[in-house]
Amino acid sequence: LLVATGGGLVQAGGSLRLSCVFSGRSFSQYAMSWFRQAPGEERALVAVISWNGGRTYYVDSVKGRFSISRDNVENTVYLQMDSLKPEDTAVYYCARDRAPKVFSTGTGGYDTWGQGTQVTVSS
């Protein structure tokens, strides 16, 4: 079970920090990711972090503004979002990779999803 929190309404240029807590075993063996889905659009990858935190990946639109991190003791993955833009408005989902110690960058690579948290950025 993944539970995501931290969404909200923020003005452009502001910051939010999303958290996602995993309830289960072997969190530290799996890559974790954040996806987002805007109204009328498909769910899209935002960022990925490897099982040990040593590798990260970001889509071009968030590079330099967002930062993904994890705490394998607290079974939590974070997404720090700075310099937010109206186009970042979406429901944000955390997800766990389908298999241990792989690094997936597509929706099909993930089989455990959080419930989503709404991020709204006003102009």
C-alpha cells in the first residue's frame, strides 16, 4: 500500500514537497517513481529513484526544479517541487517498480500505485 500526501494549491514560483509512504516489505529493494496526470491527458512519468538512491531520472520539463529522494528506513519517497509552474498542475502518483533492483522509466514498469495527490499551481 502506498499513501501519498503533500499536495495542495500554490502560486506560481512556489514550492511543495510530496511524500509517499510504503506499507509493506522490501521497500529498499525497489525503484520508486512519481507520475502525474493532468485532466484529459495520460499519466506521465516525472521522476524515478533507484532502490538505493544512487541513480535518479527526471523528465526534461522538471529538471532543475524537482528533486526525488527516499528514506529506506522510513519506507518513504519524496518529491521536492520548486519553481512551480501552472503547467505542473496535475494529480501526482507515487509508484513502486514491478520487480526488485530494476530501473523502469515507463508506466508499464510499475504495478503498485498510490492514490494520488492533487497539485494545483495558480498563475
